[in-house]
Amino acid sequence: MLERLKQIPPKVRLILVGAFLIMLVIFIVWEPSSKRGNHGSNAEDSDGFTVSRNESGELILNPEVMDTSRSIYKDGEWLSYDDIMKFASNGELDLVSELWALRRRCPTGYTIDQCNEVVKAFLLDHYPGAAGEKLMAMFRKYLTYEQVLRSYELPRDIKQDEAYELIKKKRREVFSDQEAKLIFGLEESERQYQFGLSDFMSETKNLSGDKRLSRYEDYRKAVYGNYYDAVVKREPKFNKYETELFLRENDMNKLSAVQKDPQLRSIREKYFGKDGADRIEKVYKDIEAQKSKETETDREEQAWLRANPNAKPADRDKAISAIRTKILGSQEAEEYGRRKAYEAEQKRLNSK
């Protein structure tokens, strides 16, 4: 949960991939416990977990558990308690993801309860005193939350946004609203963004590209709030580039090729610089050249087939192969042939 921050990996693209992810999350959360084991034991004296308080009121742990924790978490620079709170509150740290990163370090063969013991030992060892107890309290609540979700059945035939609202309510039955925002706030903002994106696109479809881009950033600021800076900071350049192209699509479609090319070049240089724009243009030119060659190949194949309707299969295959090799070259001709065969097989199966 708490290793010193490195660059956070890319997140979701603009268009609505979020809906699938939400249903995947819901499926995982409500997967029968018989398949997943008990993830939610939060009793102070659960199986194998011995924690008690000394005469001074400090939590003390089983030495064996503590030794295991120190062994598997010995590598890494760990954030301070204040940094954990800071980065979790502004969206730079996902506490749930980091908890699972800690769990994944547990020794092979450990049950989830044994792994939770080791995580608790880690928290108290690395964050002594009040800080450790606050983190321990949140962790215990999270284990309770896991138990609550496993026993909760979502109503059938409800929309995805309605299902997610029920999840949010369940969270706040265990956590205070402040704690829920600290742990799940960024995720909840991301779902709000995804659920509202279609309406935003519809409402702004007739605006100019410049106005649409401005409204898009206003929309994200309103949804993400204090997470906005973290979201923008880790957004990949290529995602930003594709988003701008998408939001300017209406304007671009009104331009001729002569007018459009300089506009595209300007946007590419904005995100990737001159060299990057040159590389992108080369890729697009290569793609267009390949499409042109394949179109020519298909045209010649069809012409030959029309001219030789009664050709034997062996003669036909030989002629088609010669056409492909002449236009595409031997290696590309082989790849093209495999792709066409796959497409034909898929078409045959779909027609059944």
C-alpha cells in the first residue's frame, strides 16, 4: 500500500471501456466465497492471528508473524503515514490496489487469513503508535467490508450505474463517508465520469472542436474534483492526442485533405514534438501504402477468377499465389494469405 510512488501506469481510454470493467469488478466482488476463500476475517483473535495489548495499551504481535512480515517486506521505501493520507486523498495512491500488492507478496501456500495477519504485522511494524493503529482500524474495516459484499446479493435487472450506487451505499455502512472517499474516492469519480460520458458527448456534439475540448476539461474537473490533477498527470500523451482528435472530429470532417493535413500535423506536434509527428506520419503512410497494395491484390485476384471460372483448384491457387507475391512480396504475401484464410473460416463459422 505504501511503497514510494513511481510513475503510475496508464489508465482508461476516453471511449466507453468502463462499462465492461464495472461488470467485471461486480462479478469478482460477488464471486461465491467457496471459490475465493475467506478474505474478510477481522476478529482481533482470528485463526492464527494473535494480537493483544500490553500494560501500556500498545498492540503486540506474535513474533513469528512479525518475522515473516519483516522478511517479505524488507525491500522498498515506504511512504510515511502523512504521505499515505496526502496521496490517497488527491488520487495519486490507490489504497485498495496497494493492499492487494501487499497481499501478493505473501508466501506461497498462505491462506488469506494468514496473509492478512502478515499485512497487519507490516502496518504495526512500519507505522508504530497512533499512525499504525489508524491504519489497522481502516484495514479491519476493509476486511469487514469484504465480508459484507460477499454476503450481499445485487438486485437483478438493474442498470450498471444503479448497481454501483448500491455498492457505494454498502461501503458507507462500514466506513464513514470521509474514510470511503479516502479509500474509494478516485474509483467512484472514475465511474461517475464513465457513466456521464455518453450524456456529455451527446450534449456537446454540435459544438466546435475548441469549445468541445474546453467543455470536456470542465466536465472532468467537475467529476474528479481534487483528483483532477493526478488524473491529468498520469494520462498518456497518446490518450490525450486521440481524445483531442475525437472531440475535433466534426470540424475535421468538414475539411478537405489539403486543409486537414496541416491541422493534424499541428496536433501531433503539440503532443509528440516534430520527431514524434514525423514518426506517426510515416506509420500512417505505411498503413495506407499497405492498404493500397492489398486493394490492388484483391482486384487482380477477382479479375483472374472471373476470367478463369473453370480453373482447377491447383491452377487457381498457383495463380492467386503468384499475384500476391508479385504485388506484396513473398513474406507479406504469406501473411496476407493466412489472414484471408482466417477471415474466410470465420465467415464460414458465423454463417452456420
